[in-house]
Amino acid sequence: MSITSALNSAMTGLTANARLSQVTSENLANALTPGYSSQKLNLSTSQYAAGVRIGDVERNVNPALQSTTRKAEAEYAKIGVYSDFYSRMSNFVGTVDDNMSISTQISNFDAALVEATSRPDSTERLHDLSVKADLIVQSITDAADGLNNQRLAAESSIDLQVDQLNSQLKELEKLNARIVVAQAAGGSTTAMEDQRDLLIDTVNQAIPVNVVQRDQGRVALFTVGGVALLDGRASELSFDAKRTIEPQMTQDNGLLSGLEINGLAMDTSINGPLRGGTLIAAFDIRDNVAVEAQNDLDAVARDLVERFQDPALDATIGLTDAGIFTDSGGAFDPADTVGLAARLELNDLVAMDGQAETWRLRDGLYAATEGDPGDASQLIAYSEAISENRTVSTTKLGTISSDLNTLSASLMSRFARDSDSANNSLSFAATSYTELAQAELALGVDSDAELQNMMLIENAYAANARMLSTIDDMMESLLRI
């Protein structure tokens, strides 16, 4: 080896070790930084002269694993939305051990009827019967209000996610442009690529995406259904959020907004082109899941109202008169069932915060005067009305023939089952995502390995420095000859 070759090897070796030291230091410094990908400096033998050729810095990323992890994360986030909804609805309706559940209140009203029947002359027991009836109303309307708040929360979530997606897609467009410029200038783009991956992860939770590599380091994003979110320019999502939502408002009847991308209406169903993330889950809850829950609540409210609004049950009730349980104080119209659970009220004639004429529960709601205080026939008829089997049909409850207590228990069981099922799915999704995330983290910075590399770099740096010193001694010896 000539002195020139030796000198070039030592000099390029020192330069390479200095760059290796920088890369290793960055890895160690960012070992706990979220989204940081460990870096590796590519080195090779120079083709034209002795020495080391320094290549580019490569991010340690497995595209297949990254894509699979993103799918698992989106699934986990989506199921979390459903799990939260069903858990809240189960709490609103009540559970088996809940003393304030709808089922418990109906059971308590049934028991109060038995008590009043044994002493129909007791004003206290008739008052208690009114109180128990009012508690049924409160439990159902509270559940309806909670459900409506859930729909409104889904509406607000859609609005927030659309704003965030627009901002994130614009930022990704800018990062693409910066990476192109940096690569053209020969600079490092690893930090920007890490930042871009973090943004893609966030977008992916709302709308699962396929990442397509473009030239000059750019990427394009497409939904699983093929809708472009970013391809050169960022797409723009638009949504018109409502500040209040009524039970009858849906996207199908035009009272609630859909989603547009670049001015084109999108299919927001669970099997549509944007499927799989939290955004479509929020649409599904607002437009389908909550509507089905509303249908079930209204069915129970309707059954309750109709059982006690029947003129055959109470001869004093006219065809246009309300029963014990009313629709906003008036008679219930079967053609106006949607939202009944939220409009349910106790008849003002017997309500304790109304006229409090609880003797009407014994003598007939619209009786002209009080009757025989010892006559319990009307109260017995009410008890029989509760135990009568009636047919109720809804999408989720199905078609069932049951008494009022069984119907309310079926409603409670329906939401409990849905909540348990969603929680089980969430647990499975969490396990899948955690395992994949751990596998991806294994590609990150290994502090022990990086410290070992640093020691090797120091030894290599010392060896190259020793070679330079030796070459210097040789040159001095040659000059003294």
C-alpha cells in the first residue's frame, strides 16, 4: 500500500467514524422519543481510491410491519368508540344490581300497586304509587337524554376529526415538499420522515390509509376504499355539524350532514370507502347504532304508555285522553313514536308536583268525584295490565311477547350484552395492537447495542488516528533523508 493510499484510508476512516459517532449519539439521545426510528449509516469501499465511502443514513423501518400495526391500531381505536358508547348506554338503562335502573323502577311500581291494593283507602300508599310511577318516567327520560347526548357527542367528534384531518393532511403536504427540497440539497430527511410517519399514524386512526411511495421521497395516502386523501395536494374534507340533535334527525332525511371530500359526497356506512377508523365509527353511532337504541327505548316507553291509556282498562279514559303515562302531558299518537322516551311525562292529575289527586289512581283518572275508598278494582286492573303479555318488535330486541317487567329486563340485557361483546372485542384488539406495537418497537433503538457500537467506533477512530500518526512519522523520516 502506498503512503497516499494509507493516508486516504485513515482520513476517510476518521470521517466515517465521526459520522458514525454522530448517528449513534442521535440514536441514544432519542431512545425514548415517540416515533423515532433508529438510524444506520451506510458505508462501503471506495471504488476509485483506497478508503471508505460514506453513504446515506437509513431509517430502520419495516414497511410491512408498520402497515399491519397501523391496521391493528385503527381497529383498536374504532372498537374503543363502540365500547364507550355501549358502556354508557348500559349505565343509562341500568344493570342488574342498579337500584335506579328502568327495570328496577318498573318492578318497584308493580310492588307499590300491590301495597296500594291491600289498602286502597291509604292516601300515603297512593302517594307512594305516584312517586314510583314518576321514578319510572325519570329513569326512561334520563336514559333518552343520555342517548341523545351520545348522538350529539358523535356529531361533535365527527366535526373535530374532520378539522384535525384537514390540518394533518395539509401538514403532510408540507412535509412532502420539505423532504423533496432536502433530498435535492443532499441533506438528511430522517427527522422529517419520522414526523411524517407520526402524522400518518394519527390520520390512520380516524381513516385507515394505504401509503404509496412516490418519487423524490414523497408519499401518497389512499383510504382502503381507494379515495385519495393525499396525492401531491391534500384533499379537503367538509362537514356541517349541528349544535343540537333531535331523535327524528337523520342523515337519510337530510336533517343531519354527511361528509364530503373535495366537494364530493362520501358513503359514510361501515362498509364504505372510508371504513375502519374512528371517523366512520362516529358516523355509525350517530346514524345507526344510536338510532336503534332510540328505537328500543321508544318501544319500551310506548308499551308503558299504551298499557295504561286503554279505555278498556279505565272506563273514565276517553279515546283522546292520556293515561297515567303521557306524551308531553297529552295522549299518545301511535304515528308519533320516535322520541317518545324523551317526551314521557306522568299525568299531571296524579303527579305529586302537579295536582297530586292520587285518589284518581284508585277511582279512575277522569272520575268526577272520589269513589269508594275501599274499592281496589282499578288498582288490580293496573297490576294485571303490567303482567299482560303484549307483542313488541324492534330491530335489536326482535319481536317478543312479554309483560312489562320482562320487556324492561330484555332492554337492560340487550345493552349489557352489547357492552360485554364490545369490551371483549376491545380486549382482543388491544392485545393484537400491543403485540404488533412491541414488534415495531423492537426495531427501535437498542441502547446496549448502540453503546457497544460507540466503543467500537472509538477503537476504530483510535486506530485511524494511530495510522495518521505513523504516516506522519514516516513522512518526517523521508524528509530527513
